[in-house]
Amino acid sequence: MEMNIDYTALGKRIRSTRQNKKLTQEQLAEMCSLSAAHIGHIERGTRIPSLDTVFRIAQALDVSLDYLIFDSAGNDGSSLASLNQILENMNEQKRQNIISAIKALSDYSEKH
């Protein structure tokens, strides 16, 4: 099975997550021990980051690696990544309501 990573999409997810967390490229770069210019290239998809770099970015942004890379590789993790993106854009109360509803649905489906 051959999969190609869409580095432009990866960069867009990094940029979107960084902006949602109200971080500048400079702040993210400092958190990852990278240059702001390198972060900019990664976000634009003009540089291919190493696995170590993607891991450091994921840690700094407090997201999973699958969130950053699975969508671009077309894996089944895209549903989780999409859900994560939706939840990130909600206020805390709405997020907790959605999580509670998902848990209730999961419990119900296990019983039936």
C-alpha cells in the first residue's frame, strides 16, 4: 500500500492549530527549538519536516501526530482529526456537552 503525504495539507493543519492556540510562528519555533523561517516553510509546504520536527510541533501544539499527518496520508484517522478540529473551535461548555453525548452514544451502542 503506497501513501503519499500531502505536505501542504500538513502545513495548513499546523498553521490552523497554531493560530487557534493564538501562537505566532516565532513562539512555536521557540517552543520547538526551530527558526521561525523554518516553521513558515513547513506551514507553506515548501519544506519537508523530519519526523522529529513533526513530533516536536505536535507536542508544542498539544495535538497528536495522527491529527497532523493522518488526514494528509488519507488514513481512517481523518474522522478523528476532523472531530478534533471541530472540538477545538468550540467553547469549553459546548465541547464538554459534545464529549458527554459521544460517551452516552458509545455506552448505548455497547449495550445494544
